[in-house]
Amino acid sequence: MDKFRMMAQILQSNQESFMNGICGVMALASAQLYTSFEFNCPCIPEYNYSYGISMLVIPPIWFFLLGFVLNNNVSMLAEEWKRPVGQRRKDPAVMRYMCVSISQRSLIAPAVWVSVTLMDGKSFLCAYSMDLDMSEFGKNVSGHGLSQEDLLRTLAKIPCKHIYDGQHILSREAATRYICCISQAFGWLFLLIITIAAFLIRAIRPCFTQAAFLKTKYWSHYVDTERKVFDETCTEHAKGFAKICIKQYFEGISGEIQSFHDHLHGDDSDDEDDKPATEEDKLMGVRRLDTMNKVLWDWHTCKPPLTLRKPGDASTGQNGDCKIQLYYFSNVCYLNP
Amino acid sequence: LMDRLKLVLQYFQSNSESISNGICIILSLISVKLYTSFDFNCPCLPQYNKMYALGVMLVPPIILFLLGVLVSRHTGVLMEEWVRPLGNRTKNPAVVKFLLSSMLQRALLAPMVWILMTLLDGKCFICAFSMNVNPKYFTGIPNSTGLELIKIMAKVPCKEDVIFKNSSFRKAVSRYVRCYSQAIGWSILLFFIFLGAVGRVLKPCFNHATFLQTRYWSNYLDIEQKLFDETCVLHARDFARKCVVQFFESMREDVTVRMPLSNALRPSTIPNEYEEEEEERLHGITRQDQVDNLLQTWYECKPELDVTKMAYKPKVCITWEDHNGKALFSEV
């Protein structure tokens, strides 16, 4: 467990490397999904093209949207975009930077799927087997005696090994090889284009607007950190609030006020303060069956209000307390009894 | 074990050269894996064989080279150092040249691995150059199919074609071309290793002192940029924390402390530490409507980015006086 915690800490401490990790996981998931997916070309003239092309195009769209869903920064971007201006100006460059960085990360898994699909060649074969140009193979276009429709139906069966019946017209392996070769060429071309684009964006960017880039990077990271710190502070606040609220509720039911318990012990007060809460203190004044039952019953039927009393503000108004107001005047306060 | 792992990680992270070497090696392994999982599909047609084979041999190395340049840390440092304005710091062109050469050397490893693998494997060569072989040297050519010679030679890379059944012609031609391919591959490998060895051995003979300087300063630039990024991150965190706490406290209402004056009480200036910590976490927000108001304002009217007020927060000191104005107890 320690190892996992350490890895989690290392990844989370650096927000960027965490997002890169998610990005890499999605790319691997995309490749794995492709290999485990059973490609099933229908081998029917009307459906081949739609099946082949949708296998190439729809999963990347799905991965792209999934990348947005898994990215925490999307909600941050939306918040920053929609918030009222208030006392803090909005910086469009920061929002552009966040949008671009989110899109860049989300584009990796779709690119992996598209390139793996093109390299494998099955979807291209399924989509374009009917558009095959027979003259490439040196075959006479009209020497087989089949009508146009029958020829199309035969060509559509090329992706399916077991039902292809046109071996005498056109060798299935030759056609498959030809189309796969074109598909792979497209795949490599696609990879080359996106690598060149990424290279231009990353390696050439420092030539332009480097100072402005540093600024937007800092402030976009700041917005993210601030949101996290705000959530942490709210959680701590809620914890403190809840503790005091519950303590006051218990005290309210039991009728005793625990905070003055120690002050009545004279010289021992300092020692009492240092000792950790004794068992007696933890009971918070609830020591009997019926009192505890009342605590539990009222917690459901009559929850206490969300208002914390200040220390000394006893609900039973004992000791005839006088209202004292403090005036702050330089460093000296005057008490007004 | 965990300490050792931590030490190892720290060592690798502190030494940027070893990180670059690691990335370089990972890219080479990716290149190997990519080649073995790639389904080589020679079209076996005279007009497309050469194009396909040379494409497979040359396009992936370009992609791997660009990737190597992209993921290298030195690229960013190099570009920034090259294009920055002069400012207060002079520019040293030797450092830029050093960074460029070390980045190029590392980026060239994965492409070389791919090219060597294609040559040693031989499939690409067979696909590209089977048509250039003179079939006179081989027996058993299938000339009963009525196809032209060049089409037959173009089909040599494809094992499953029917015209080569019961004939050892195809295997003989393949073996011949593969032999050439492997010879070229091994010679290239030998050449580069020789070049590397000679370069390594002879380098200290030229300008070693200058080399030590440029290496130091290029390493320094890298570390400086990393430290700057880290400092920005830490600063943003502290800035955010102060801003948020200040926001909480600005939503606080005026404090009226009501304290009963009982003889049994002595004003305790050291409250229970536990309670004080809790009070501090509350930042003065103690009611539901205050919390609601706080959350609403956080969205509608974010505080300005200025935490100088925090540094000058006035301290509260209490002085207890009796009716005559004589100080009984004071914190001043």
C-alpha cells in the first residue's frame, strides 16, 4: 500500500504529469480496445462502406469526448468562463491556454485509434473493396461475363475469407494486399502529419510570445491551485463547524457546559489544560440511558440550528452575565460593563 | 526498500542527462516494438513495390526523429536560450551548439534502430529490389503462367501466391536479396559504432577545458528552468492559500465578545490549544447563512489578486481595567 501511496503522491504532486499519465492510459486503452475488438465486415454491397468508415471515425469521437470527461480541468475552464467579473478581471489568454491544453491531451487517444486502424487495414478493406480497379491487376475488365451488380457483390465479399467465390476472377490475396498497402500508406501519412504539426507547435513556439506564454501558464495553474485550496479550506471549516456544533448539541441536551469544567479547579488548571481529554470529558455530560436516547432521538427529529454559540454564551443564561462590548483603540481595549 | 527507491528516483530526476538517456532508450524500444507488431504488406505489383518499401523504410524514422526532438527537454531549453532577448545576461553560442548536438544525437537513435531493423530483417529490401534481380542466375522460374517477367519478379516477396508452388525459385531470390540487405545493415552499424568510438576517444584532444565549461552551463540552464517552474508552483500555492483565507476572513462579521465577569474566573490567555485550532479553521464563519453567503460570493465576485493586506493584519490586544481606569491585566 505504501508503494501505491508514494506513486499516487508523485503523480498528484505534479498536476501536469498526472494528466499525462491519464493521457497515456487512454492511449493504451485505445490500442487494447482495437486489438480485442472483433471486426466483422458485413460483406454486403450496401453496408460495407458505412461499417468500414464508421469503425474508423466513431470510436475516435468517443475517445475524444471521454478525454474531456476524464479531465478535471474542463469544469475549471467552464467555471472560469462563466463566472461574473466581480473584483477580478477575466483573462481570455488563460482560457485559451486551458482549452488548447485540454484539447491536445484529448486528441492523443483518437489519433492512436485512427493510426492503428489504418495500419491494420481491415476497415479500409471493408469500405473500399468494391471500388477496386481491376486493371491494376492486369485483369480484363469485361472478360469475366458478370453483370455490374454481380461483380459488385463479388467484390464486396473480398474482406470475408470464407465466403469469397470469385477466385477465378480476381485473387483475393492480391486484392487484400493492394488495399492494405494503400491503407498503411495513409496511416503513415497521417502519423507524419500530426507529428509535424506537434513539432511545429512545441518546438517552434518559443520563437513567438514566450513571455506571454509564461504568464498564461502561471495564471492557469494558479486558478487550478486556488480552486483546490478553496475546497480544502471549506472541508476543514466544515469539520471544525461540525465538531463544535455536535459538541454544543450534546452539551445542550445534557445541560452541562464542558468548557468551564476546567476553570473551577484552581491551581490545577494549567495541568488540566495540558492533559489530553479524559474519558469524563469525552462524555460531554451525557451519562445516562435516557439522556443518550434523547440525544439520538432529537438528532433526527429536531436537529440543532446551524449557528454556533460563542464560548460563554450559555443557553440557560447562568451567572447573570453582563453584556460587554470591546472597543479597539490602538492596542488597548476598554471594557464597558 | 522504499528509501532506496526514493533515492534512485531523486538521482534520476536531479540528473537531467540520465533522464534524456532514459527517454531515448524508451523511444528505441518503442521503435522495436512498433516494427515487430507492424504487419508488412508488400503489394507485389511492379508499379508500387519500390514506393511502399522505401516508404516503410524512411517515413517512420522521420516520425521517430521528430518525436525524439519533441519529447527531449533540451529542445525547450535550447529554443528559449536561442530566441531570448539579451537582457542582463550575455549569450554563449557554444552552449546553444552543445545543446543542439546532444539533442540531435539522442533523437537520431530511434530512427537508426528502425532502419537497422528493416535492413537486418530484409523484408523491405526484398519488396523493393526483387524486380532488379537477374533471374538468369536462378533455376526454376515459373514461365508457364503467361505473365511478363517483371510481374513474376514483383510477386517474389509474396509467399502465398500460387505461381510459386513447387518451386524453390522464390526462396532462392529472397535469400539472395536478404543477404545483400543484411550486409548493408551490418556495415552501417559497424560504421556508426566506429565513428562513435573514434569520436569518444579523440574528443578530449580538442578543447577539453571549453567543453567542460559549455557542459556545465548547459546543465545549469536546464536546472535553472526546472527550479523556476517549481518555485512558480510553490508560490502559486501560497498565494492561493493566503487569498482564500483572506476571503474567508473578509466575510466575517464584527466580533462582539461577551464575557461574564465572575470572581472565579481568571482571564486565561492560553485557551485550550485544541479549541484554538478549531476556531482558527473557522475563520469567524459560524452560521449557515454566513457559509451560504460566502460560497455565493466566491462565485459571483471573486476577490482581487492582492494579498498585501494579510501582512499587515492588526493584532488584537486586550487590557482589563477596573472602574478607575487602573489596568488590572494587559496583553500590551
